[in-house]
Amino acid sequence: MREPLERDSEIAHIREALDAATRGEGRVVVIEGRAGIGKTRLVHECRELAKERGFGRLQAVGDALESAMAWGVVRQMVERSVSRYSGELREKILAGPSGAALKALDDAALDPSQAELARTLHSLWWVAVDLSSTRPLLITVDDAHWADHSSLQFLVYLSRRIADLPIALVVATRPPMDNFGPLAQLSVSADRLLPRPLTTDALSALVGGHPEVITALHAASGGNPFLSGVLVDELAALGLPLDDAATAEKVGTLGPSTVFRATLGRLPAEAVALAGAVAVLGTHADPWQAAELAEVGDLPAAVEALTAANVLITGEHLEFVHPVVREAVLTGLGPIARASLHARAAKSLQESHASADRVAAHLVHAPKGTLPNAAEVLRKAAATLLSAGDPRTAAGHLARAVDEKPGDAGLRAELGRALLRVGDAVSAHRHLKAAAQGLPDAELVAAAASATAALEGPAAAIAELTEAIAARPDGESRLHLEARLAVFRSFLPDQRQVASAHLSGYAGLAGGTPDERTLLGLLAQMGRYEVWPHDEVATTATRALANGAYLDDATGSTDAMVAWLVALLALMAADGVDTARHEIERARLKVRAHGSPIEFAMVANASLFLNWRCGNMQVVEAEAEGALAAVAHEDPVSEVISLRATSTHFAVYAALERGNVTAANAFITAFDSKHADARLTMPMIWLHEVRALIALAEGDARRAMSEAYRQRDAMHQVHVDPPTIPWRAVATRAALLLNQQELALELATEQLGVARKWGAATEVGAALRLLSNADADARLELLTESVTVLEASPSRLELARSLVDLGEALRVARRRTDAREPLHRAIELAGACGSAALQTRAVEALEALGDRPRRQITLGAEALTASERRVADLAAAGRANREIAQELFVTPKTVENHLGRIYTKLGIAGRRDLARVLA
């Protein structure tokens, strides 16, 4: 087959995409244009070029009917790769990536949560990784404008993570209907090809004929290759030669609709009826089912007539030669005939025990009352669609189900919840309120309040819930509403005191139910922000976590996972590190087995906080980098922005401990470039502290003071003052550099007061050290107390800092012998914590005493970055690259690149020597 005319540029782009994928550099190509412009031909050309290069190939075609079926396009790809095999070979294929994909889709159908959708997308991404592990992979999707929403979400997910995979993704589509949907998102990372209409010269080369006829054909078709071919076929059917100039006058009387009517008009009645049935059944229509639907007696004759007329192509299934032909057939049927065929299709599929989503795809176009159990079929199909992340189509199914059974409050409730996920709070509120009147269900009342919050804000939802609670007796249903009320109050700074008083009434809960754990988790967060005694906060947080039960509650909900994380942070801030460590390891195992990048980042955030609390800065750095990498391609929703802010915060801490101010600045700059206009979240407030620390490291005390005060003002605005992220500490250091001694003493004294109110050894010890810098007269006494207090703290790094300060103070006081022991110990602790900056300070202090401590030289394993060390340890333990990539939520290529740098730094040839070098 010769290459398409006037498509040299497009084919060159496709060749480059395939060549790049061969090099392991993934590419996305979107071929966009109106019907008949030649998109399908380019996709076919792409597949032929990939075949020549030895690519593995997956393909699918979107279909208007199947757009309402969850994962239709993805299933089509997988099932096509399996269907042509049987017996042992089929079983072997199903035991590999294809089977893993089908299992991921089946698992997703069991859980309609948004969290499960994220896990499914990640699982499918791994299937693509595995399929491309032995040879480059081409994935083509034609007519993507008709692809189902869930499959399009996967294509977007893959496109964002394709850069270092040997995969070419080629998608052909008509121009997107909006600028916000998955197809529009797909174009962002794509090489976008826009095939232009053919010129008259190309049309002449394609069909031949008299110049005047060619000009007339070009004007009538607009240079559209498919429509040009249809017009040529019609001229031939009418006996009008292309090489006769007189034919040009006839061309102007033809149009696409005239042509299709004329084409079908020349066919036998049974052939026309069969074409209508195939058009209604959709892509890959089963011939026998179509014949039954159309009541065709002689199927072979009807099929032969349609293929001869260039309407259908045959094979295992019946397909139209082009989507435009199918659309014309559907238009010719008229709405009543179409509805009748859809009704008969729904009944036939129901009798053959087809899946609910396939039956429902016809039901929504059929007359009401088509099936006696229509509402249940639509409800089941909607649940599958929700699990696949398509709430809009699910809401459409449920709306039709409510029409079938208007008195079913449960159906109305499901419709309301689906509309909430769509973002249609007005309709959701109406349906949820109506459902709540029919079902005295606390969850419905809470869901209606969520709609109210979306419509009128949290304050209106609070008023609605308060009224509902007052009308209910004590019991579990009331407690559920109390928990939702507490959640809404947590969003409003002016509700802080009311929320505090409200939550305090639940301090005695045992944490035996999800609602109790929610209230206790919020109470622990409140205690941390309002500086309650740390032991009370630790006890409350421990009961909220309930030995893993709170984590189990979070399954299926990103919001619930955030609540778990918040409770865990409160516990760690209160020095409850042992319980937290057990909780984090349990969560890590759960996420490793079946988790999403966002869930991985949440667990990493918990781990980096724990390790910062304990002073393990190498782990902090690795966890922060891992979390940032995991969510690098996620949509910037508030949870993702908060995760990035926290990871950035601690990544800066780690960089400063290494003495690398440039890297610290790079982390902040990267965050700001992505989220300069983002809505403020609590973790973003804390970034003022690290900006101030960077300013101090650069010697800019005034900028440091300004950033510290910006954090103070932001904290005061929301009525929080947690001692674990102390703005006063940075402000005190800046004030000292600016020779503002009285201000420094005032701020440091305030910080000690807040720390003592909190009571955790870590904050008290650090505050004593801070005050020692501002109070020269009591410096030695304060530092001695600081070291004593920090001995009981889990933070080895804070202890090392106080030991260095104490050693330096003793040297200045001419107690040189006494100074040596704390400095030697500080060197040892700073090294173990991974703080090169602090270790250097301690070494220089000892050298000032005349000692010659051994300076640390970064050779061998010590030269590895934290992320490299993590990969090296896993590889040394025998983990394959794929296993390491899965555990760290990165690509195998990323692991491969890490290992390449590791081998170079360690001076070894490969992983066989890793264990020896790292020992």
C-alpha cells in the first residue's frame, strides 16, 4: 500500500515518534481532524511502520455506544491481544500482563471509590510498562472522541508517565468538544497532527479525471479524502464518467446525505434493515445478533449487498467502512426507529445474560418500561461506571433509573451522590434532600450537607447539620452527623473555638467506630494546633489510629487517608514515634501491595516526618524526593499540593543539613513555579519557615525576618501556633544577626513558653537552646538543661545541635577539657543523622581547641545521595529493577539510571559487588 497523499509531514512525525520509542523515549501523537480527513489511514500507516520495526502492538477503536461502558477501550485492547489464542497459549498469556490488566479492571468494578480508580490507573500503567519491557510498544486508539471516559483517563495517565518508556501512544480523534476533558489534557503532552484537506493536485492523482471534474469534486468535498471517494463512487453508480467535463455540472448537485440515501436506496430492504441494526449495536456487531434484531431472513445475502455497496466490511464481526457511514445510517433511521431497535437490543442482551453496562447502554436510548427490572440494571451499570471514574455517565444512568422507579429513595440517593462527584451540587442537593425524607439515613443527611457546602459554603452546611443533629436522639446515626459537622468546622478559621469546644466533648471516645475515630483524629489535630499538653494529644491520636483501624477506614477515600495522616502527624509531633513507626510500616505494606502514587506519597510524608523527628536526615531526603517523584504528574488538587508542600519543606531541611543551599533553593523554586496561583493550604504556610532558613544560610537576615513574620501572620489568621514548626526560632536568629538583642530575647522566651505548654522534650530542648543564644548570661546553664532534656527526646539531631552549642560555649568559657566530650559526641551523632553542616561545625570547634578530628571524606557509599542509597540497598538485597520501581513508585528506567550512577560512584561493574561495597 502506498503512503497517503500529502501526508509526508504527518508520517515523518509518526516515524520520529516510533524511533524515539525505540530509544526508550516515549512519545504521544494526537491526530486531530474532522470526519473523513484521513485519521484512520494515518493510524493504519503507523501500525504498519511499527510492525516493520518489531513493535508490540495494541489497538482499539472508540464507539459511540461503548462510550457508556466502563473501560471499554482498555478492555478492547487487552481482549484483542488474547482472543486469537486458545488452550495453553491463551492461559500463558492470561498469566502475564494481559491477565493482570483484566484483573485490575475486575477489581476496580468491586469498589466504586475514587481511591480505587487511582490504584487501577497505576496498575494499568504497570501493565504497559511490562508489555514494553522486551520490545517497544505501540498503542493506537482510533475514534477516541467516542472512547469511554475511564479509558481516556488511563490514556492521560499513561501520557504523563511515558517519557522514559519505550512506548508510542497514537490517538486519532475529532476536535475535542471542550478544553477541559481528557482529550484536551492528552494534547498537552502530545505531538499534535492536524491533517489538512487534499489539494486539487492530490485529488487528481488519487482519482484521475478531467480538470473541471476534479475542481468540482474538490469544491463539493472540501478536499476531504473520504467524502471525495464517496462522491466518486456515486458518480460511477450514476454512470457519469470522471473524464467528461460535463460531469462537473452534476457534482454540485450531490452531497453526503444525498449520496448515503441513494446508496441505501439501491439496496434490498433486508440489507437496509441489517445496516440499521449494525449501526445501533455498535462496533464489532455480532452478525447473528444483528440479523435477529433486524428480523433478516437471509443474512448472507444482506451482508453481501452491504459489502458490495461499500457500506460494511466483514470478518468475525460486522463493521462500517467508516464512522461517517454509520452516522448517516443512524440519521436515516429516525428517532422512533432507533429507540425501537435499542429496546429490542436491550431485551435480547438481557436474555443472553450480557453485562449490565452493555444492556444499560441500550436502555438509556429505549422507551421507558422496556425491561421490568430496568432500574436495577441501570443502577448496577452506574456502580461500574463510578468505579471507573465516570460519574457523569453514571449520573445519566441513575437519572433514567429514577424515571423508571420515581418512588425509590435509595436510587435518588445514589443519583445525588453521583451528581456530587460530577460537581452538580444544585441537582445533587435536591435529590439528596428528597431521598433523606424517604430514608431516615444519617449518611444521606451528611451527603446533602456536602452538597450544601459546595453550593453555599461550609457555614451553611454547619447550620444544616446542627439543625439535623438537634432533631435526632443520641446514637450512632447522630454521632455520624457530629463527625461530619466537625469536619466542616475544621475548614473555617472563625469556627476554631466552637470546633474546639465541640470536639472536647468527645475526648473520652474509645475509637471503636469510624465516626469515633474521625472525631478523635480531628481532636488530636486541634490539640496540636492549639498547643494542648502533648501527652493528651498523643493519647487521643493513639485512640484515633486504633492500632490500624483508622487506616482501614481510609480505604477507598483520599479524604479519609488525609485524616489518618493528620492524626499520625499529631502523634509524632507529641514524640509518639514508636506507635507511629508501626503504623507507617503497616501502611507502607498496604500501599506497596495495592496503592496509588498519591497514597504512596501520603505514607512517604508520614515517614519523612517520623524520620525528621528522630533526626534521620538521609531517610528524610529519600522520602521527600520519593514523594515528589510519585506525585509529579498528578493533577494539582488540594491534597496533591499539600503533599508537595510538605515534601518540599522537608527536602529543604535535608538539603540545608547537607550544607547545600543551592539544592534547597531549587526545591522551593520548583514548588513555586508549579503552584504560584494555588489556593493556600496549611502546609503551604509552613514553607515560609524554610524560606527564612534559606535566607539565613545566605546571610540575608532581613529577608529571613520578613518570611518568619509572614508565617506568624498566616498562622495567627487561622488561630494556630504549633511549636513543632516555630516561626519564632527563625525570627530570633534573624534578630540576633540584626543586633536586635531585646527582640531576640523576647521571641526566644515566648518560644520556650509555648514549648513548655506543649511539653514534648524535643520542643522544650530546642527552645532552651534558642534562648541560650539570646541570653548570654545564662547560656551555659540553658544549654546544659537543653542537653539533659533532649536526652529523653527521640530527636538525635536536636541533641547533636545542643551538644555542639554546649561544646562551643564551654570553649568560650575556657573550660577546654569539658568542651571536648560534647563535641566528640556531637560529631558522632551528626554523622549518624546525615548532617554534614552540623558535623563540620563540631569538627571546626574541636580544631579550635587544638584537636585534629578525622574529617569526613565522601568516598564510596558515603558519596551516594539518599535516593541512590535507597535503590542501592534494595538492589543489594536481591530486588530486581522492576521490584524496586514498584516499591518506590518510579519507572524501571529511573531505577536503571540510579544504578548506573551508583556503579560509577562506587567504582564497581554491577550489582554483584553492591553488597560487599555497602557492608
